[in-house]
Amino acid sequence: MLSVSLGPLVMSVQRGVLVLAVLVALMVAVFLARQRRVPVADAVMSVLCWGVLGARLVFVLRYWSDYAASPWSMVDIRDGGFDPVGGLLAALLFACWTGWRRAALRRPLGIALSAGAATWLVTSLALVAMVDPARELPAVPLATLSGGETSLAARHDGRPMVVNLWATWCPPCRREMPVLEAAQQARPDVQFVFVNQREPLWTVQQFLMQQSLQLTNVVMDTQGDLSRHMGSFALPTTLFYDAGGRLVDSHLGEVSHAMLRHALQRLAPSESPEKE
């Protein structure tokens, strides 16, 4: 499963695990605050905020060339551009500074943060240990624009593969298409497949013509079978498969130039990290 649906709210499983860890840390902090009469919950929130800020700043600095052209995009965190090492270091430094300034917070803050970290670790390991057939390239039938039948498994040619689930009515899908188009043209070592969800052929063809998009490997999932198989409940969703056909990463929501470049560098690390 790539995403979870909570009423109108849809988020990736990875973010869901992180939210669970944060909630556990806050609940432990609230409990300790009532026992010891110290503002542990406020301290935990401050540590988390500094962690998020540090993760974003480090990511933006790493891919500054992608953000410089559109400075406003630096604050648009919907692209998922966060550096975990930078975030962890920022959170640890602020936690240590807080403990140094206020001795009464050291032990309860450490307990609350440890509870959150343990929750994240255990839940993540449990998810990894689960047998998930969707991690292999699926053989779910898809239709080509010419009317033939194909599948992701059939189209795999030994290169790493990026699979984008999209629809013409989806604004984020439309906005990210030029980003994906540029990456497809710049990275011939990576196979891109664009899987339209539940739309008729003429709608897709008209959209590609109107937007002047030069995309290859556009296929149709007219019944949404692939998205159901993958457990994806929102669009756009981008899947990253390694050369062996194993799912190694996924992204729920619009991709930016920086986020996609980061993902492609991890998918094909032998390539030079030049800007696409």
C-alpha cells in the first residue's frame, strides 16, 4: 500500500508512519508534563519544527539551482523535498540546546522523543517485513494509445523505471507534466511510463496535443486496476522501480524539478548529478 485514506485526507504510508510517531511523542510529552509540571509538549513541538525547518533548508541548498528560478517554490513543501539527515541534526541540536538551558526538561524531553523515535522505527520495520506483492512490477493489463494491450512488467527493458499515475482533470498532474517531460528527454537511461487513470482515449490524445507534450510510453488504465493494485488512493502518484523491477520509492503529489532530480540520482546513482 502506497497511501492511506482517512476520510477526505490522503497521505503516503511513509508520512502516515511519521505522523503516528509525532502523535506518540506528543502524547508521552503531555503525560509527563502533567506529572512533572514542565512544558514538555511545547519543547517537543519546538524540536519537531526545527527538524522540519532544517530538513527543508538543507534540501533547498542541495538543489539550489532548481529553486533559484522560482524562489516561492522553496516554501512549497508539497513537493516532499526534505533532507532527513539535515532534519535529524537540526532536531538533535535544538533538543540538546533546550536540555542545556533547562535541566528540568532533559529527562522528560528525552523520554518523549525516544518514544516517538521507537514508534517510527518499529512501525517502519514492520512495514518492510510485510510481504507486499505490489513491490514487483505488476502485470496488470494496460492499453496503449494505438489500442494494443501491455503491462508495466511487459514494458520493462532492464532500465530503472519511473511510473506516473495521472489524469487530465488533476491540476497537480497537469503542472508536473513539463517536469516529467524534461526528465524523460534528459535521462534516456531511465524508462518513463505515463499511466492515465480512468479516462477515454480521445481525452488523453486531445490533452497531449493541446499541451504540446512530447511524451513517450503513454498508456491507459481505463478501469483504475493499476492504482487499486498499488494501493494508491490519490493523484498524481509517481513510482520508482530499480533496474531489477523492484519498487524502491514512491511519491504522492506533484513532483518538482528538485524532488525528481533527487529521486533519479538515487535510482541511477552512476549518472552525473547534473541538472536536468
